[in-house]
Amino acid sequence: MPERARRHHVVSRFYLRYFADELDRVTTVMLPGERTFTQNIANASVQTDFYTVIDNDGHESDLAEQALSQIETLAADAWRELAAGVWPLPEEHREAMAAWLALQLLRGSGVRNSMSEIATHALLLETIIGGRRRVREALQAAGEPADDETVDREWVGFFKNPLRAQVHANHHVQHLAQLLPRVTQSLLDRSWLLTVFQRKTLATSDHPVFVVPNDDATGMGMGTGVENATVLHAPLTRRHSLAMYPPSAVPPEISAHERDVRVAGVAAVALFSNSCVVNSARRFLFHHPKDTPLAGFDLPQPREREVAVTAQLWGWIPEDDRQVLLDAEFGPDDLNALIEHML
């Protein structure tokens, strides 16, 4: 039986090569920028067993990693065309590039962590909405004592020792497989603006594709996703950036031409590209060892949280149940701190 692959690139090795020197080395910047080092792309963005799944026989398997490598192989051909100066890309290579970009939107730790945070938040909401009544029903269904003292103790325990959900690779891979065709098609339906830089250089990150916030959606208190984003941005090489626009938001430099357009880059666009990279990164940034694309940026702390919860959940708890928590010295500030810590 062949040895199972355990070192999984979260960002493809072929892609990182376009930001590397002739020895396949990239400069890696760990957020918030206090540690910087050079490493071979064979080691950059590697996470052990990140895509290792449990198969139907109960064994650990690298089948998901093998499936992702097939997408990467096709995408590598598209990048070679790009590097050779071909634009617009032939349809088969455009599709391969779109599939890889969609994969990067779905494969990283950001998606897995957001799935865990959403599941954890759902558990907390279920606890809050169900209240002590639901605790009593659960104890009775399990054949456990359900007197008032036991119910109150279990109710308080849910808040002082809360449950946390942790999404397994199986769930993440299943989610990825379900969404990949739709996200790929969404990218294919957009107009692509390729910017080519002669002097300025670009960085990339552990999450290379950035969903630029939609100002209209943000103004209404909504989030931005692939479907409603005005633009999605990705550095393709240290000299090429790609912006993808929906038909309703195509800029003038594209609208009067073909679906996909190539333009010469200027300093302001390079600055925007690198700002997108910084905003999209979770823990690592990468760039060519001789480049300084991040000069002048105030780099953020590593992103520890994907989901923001703004609702004041204390008010959702029935009054009698709130009083039990208050009697146990657990109040609204404690709940807010709990949410901050859990997510």
C-alpha cells in the first residue's frame, strides 16, 4: 500500500513558485510581521493532515488531497500560459484558473474555522432558546434526575463550561465539494481584468483570493460573499493581479472591450493589490526574497476569529432562566466575554 501523503499545501506549490526566486525560495512573513524568514516553497503553507479524511472503512485517507491535486495540475497549465503572455486565456485554461481560484476561496483554514464558529454559535443559541425547560426534557429523556436543583446546576454548567464544535476534515471537504462547482461558475460568469506590472511587485498570502467588501451590503448591515461581491481580487504572480467583476459592476476599461482585458499596472493598483493580500491573510504572507511589496503596511495580528456576533443574546434568555444565572454570579458581561472567547 502506498504511503499516505500527510504534508498538505493549503496554498498550491505551483502557485507559490511564481513568487519565488530561482531556488524556489519565498520570503515568509508571519503576522503581525515580527518574524520574517526565507523558506523553500516545498515547506511554505504546509499543514500536516489538513485534508486527511476518514474513509468508509474507518481508515485515514488522502483521497481528498489527491482530488485537490488534480485541480492544481490543470491550473498549473493555465498559469504557464499566463506567464508566457497569453491573455485572454483559452477557455479550458480559463476554466482551470477559475476552479483553482474557487478552490482557494473554500479550502483554507478560514472556511474551516468559520464552520466551527457557526456550529459553536448554533449550540449556544439552542441552549439559550431552549432554556431550563429544554434541559429538563433532555435529562428526563436520558433517564437522569430532573429535579429543580439538578436542572439549575446543568443550566449554569452550560455557560460556565460551554460546548464547542470542531469541524473535522470530512465535513470541510464535503462542504468544499458541494460548493466548488457553483463558486467556479460564479467566477467564470465575471469579467476578468488582468493588470501587468513592470516595476511594482506583489505579495500573496495563505488566503490568496480576497472578497472585497461590498459597500452597499455593508451599509445595510449585511456581509459580502462571492455572489454579491463587487470585485474579487487575487495576485496571480509577483507581476500579475486579477480583478473579477460581475456584469453589473464592470468598470469602463472592460465594458468597451472583450470579456477579459489586460492593462498596464500603475503604483496605485499595486498598492491596492497588496492591501487586499494583507486584509485576506490569516497568518502568513509570502513574497519574492528580493521584493519589498509590504513596505509601509501596518500588518494586522493573526486572525483568530471569522464570525462576528453583534446580537445581545442576554435578552434572549427567559427572565426566570436569567435569574438562575445571576444567582450563580453569571451576568450579561460574562455572556459577552464567553461569546468572545468561544468564537
